[in-house]
Amino acid sequence: MGRGKIEIKRIENSSNRQVTFAKRRAGLVKKAREIGVLCDAEVGVVIFSSAGKLYDFWTPKTTLPRILEKYQTNSGKILWDEKHKSISAEIDRVKKENDNMQIELRHMKGEDVNSLQPKELIAIEEALTNGQTSLRDKMMDHWKMHRRNMLEEEHKLLALRMQDVELSSGMREMELGYHQGRDFTSQMPFTFRLQPSHPNLQEDK
């Protein structure tokens, strides 16, 4: 006995609706994978659940952006506005510049230079020479700055030492002056003796 025909309408029960969504989504992706393998077709599937969750699939030989770009080209429908076109063009430009810089970097390292013309090799040599000169000048500037800083530090240390010497010398001079003042009496070159004003008084006794 065959299965009865299911009426296609919204499933009101949320649990049944989620179960049916999961089963039908898996079946749809399976069919997309099969047609891609059997017929060598480029297939992309984009599904949003009722809760807004994204599910997508595309065959291994392509990508979803490529499928959308081909759709836009063949259908004539514009999927991207001018703002997105501008952003896409800027991304492409940056990618191209990055690729060129990677190639130039390999050439600077001496890699992949067999296919270069003599003019291109001369330009690379000049760029390397200029870079070496700039690097040498930069290193010299750093060395001069380092040397100047060292001299300034040495000058500061010398000034501090001179101050210490001057302070010590001043303290010694003060100490010598203090001791000389105390020993002034003992260092006098002569002494005084008291004599009676009337020497004949002792003789009369």
C-alpha cells in the first residue's frame, strides 16, 4: 500500500515543523550533491530556517560567490549595488597590489629572477643598492645618537664627582680653620711673666 499524498501547507505544530525542515533540508542537499556529481553541474543551495539560521551548500568545483556572479551575468539581474561594487573593486585592487609586492619581494631575495629582463635586473640592483645605503645611514644615525647619550651621561657623572670633591675640600678647610682657632694660644711664639712694680720691697724684708 503506497503512502498517502501529503498536503503542502504550513505545519502548525512547531516540533513537527522542525523535524520536517531538517529532513527536507538534508534531502535537498543530497539531491544537489547528486546532480553535481552525475551531471558535472555547478550547484549552490542557500537555505534560511524560520529562525533565520543559514544553511548552504555548493559543489566542490565551484563557490557560492562564483555561482552568484554567473547568475548575475547570465540573468542580467543586478545583485550588488554600487557601494558593494566599489568595495569589491577595492578588494581586488588591494589583492593585486599584494600579489605584486610578493613578487617584488621574491625578486629582492634573488628568487624567480630567471625570467626577468636585463632592465628589470638593473632596477632591482639599484633598489638594493639604495636600500643598503639608506640602511647604513640609518645605522650611523643610531650610533651617533647612542654615542651622544653616552657622552651626556659621562658629563653628568663627572659633574657630580666634581661637586663631591669641592664639597669635601670645603669641609676640610672648615675643620682646619676650627682647630687652628682652638690652638692659637698654644702656638704663640712668646709668653708673659709678671714682675713686681717695686722690686726693693722684698729686699727690705
